[in-house]
Amino acid sequence: MSHPAAPVLTVRAVLFDMDGTLVDSTAIVEQVWLEFAERYGLDFNEILRTSHGVQAGDTVRRYAPAGADFEALTAELGEMERSRTDGVIALPGAEALLKALPDEAIALVTSADSILADIRMRAAGLTMPSTTVTAESVTRGKPHPEGYLKASALLGADPADVVVFEDAPAGIAAARAAGMRTVVVGNAAARHNAELEPGMWRIADYSAVTVTSVKDDDGGHLLTLTL
């Protein structure tokens, strides 16, 4: 029985989401939102269903009761997330892939703020790319494409020459709206996205992902990723 060949993508830049894509922080995220839901008598499962990959402040404004201090609540939840790192680990193969890619051709695009992103990446043992687009870097969070478009512009890459690694429905929607090829990472994403559109692929983790990089005449990188 023959097996289909692994997809091969040729791009000039690679963009990564963080939580659920490079870093597994599920236990902490769920714990914080559970405490929030219990405090206000909210539907925890509904919050989880809609909050993944979305800026915390957007979720607080959506679910906190009228009259609540949204900014103070968001700050409190952010501090809870920053102070908890137990169980934060890198997805299999993530460290090796980041090391194999040229730093000037990659970026992190996350709904976390810069402090939380730094804490989570360090806790997972991953090196932060030099180019990052965090919550405070954009005016509109995922599913809006602003973050991914900003990252590609910072790297000098056309959206058509970019691939995004994402796990959350909001992030996948943002990448697709930006006109970028998208690799859906992890099993949780598979449950949310039963059907893959053209220009989308799915991997469980990075264990089988390989990359080659060559410099072209203008000094940029031509990256070939095999999934």
C-alpha cells in the first residue's frame, strides 16, 4: 500500500501563533477561565469554546456582567496567567523547527501580551523570535488579520509567500483572511475544523516537519518545509 507524499510548502516567511501552537499551556488557561466563570456564574464550556486564540480583554468584555470593571478584570486575569507556569511545555518538534528556521524569516503572532509571551516561551524552553506581534502591537485582535499582516510586513514578505502555523479557530480565520497558507496544529484544532480548505494542511505536532533554507539573490530566504 502506497502512502501519499508529505506536503511540501515553499515560502519566504513563517508565522507562528503561541498558545496551543508552539506552547502547550492548556491547563493554566482553562484553570484561569474556570475561576472567572465560577466567580460570575458563567458557562465555562461556552467561554472555552469562544476564548481560545482571542485576546483576554475581548473575552472579558463579552462575558463579564454589566457594570464590571473590564480593564481591572483583564489585568487580574493576566496576572493570574503570568504567575502560573507549571506544566507549560513545548509541542513536540517545536524547538528543533524554530532552531532550523532563519530568525529573520520568522515571527510570533500571539493574542498574549509581550510579558506573558516571554514567560510562556521561556517556561517551554523556546527561543523568542526577534520579530513578535503581541496583543499591545495591534488595534484589532484575532480573528482580524491585522496581526498576521503586520508580521509579514515587518519581515518584508508578501502574504502569498507566507505560511502560518495556528491551532485556534480565531487564529485560523485571521490567517486565512490575511491570504496566507495555513497549517492547523494539534488535535484540538481538528475538532473545530473538520474540513480543510485549499491552502490548508493539518499536523499533530512538528515531529515530522523538516525545513531547508537557501538565500536568494536579494538576500531573502527561500524556505522549503516538508510536513
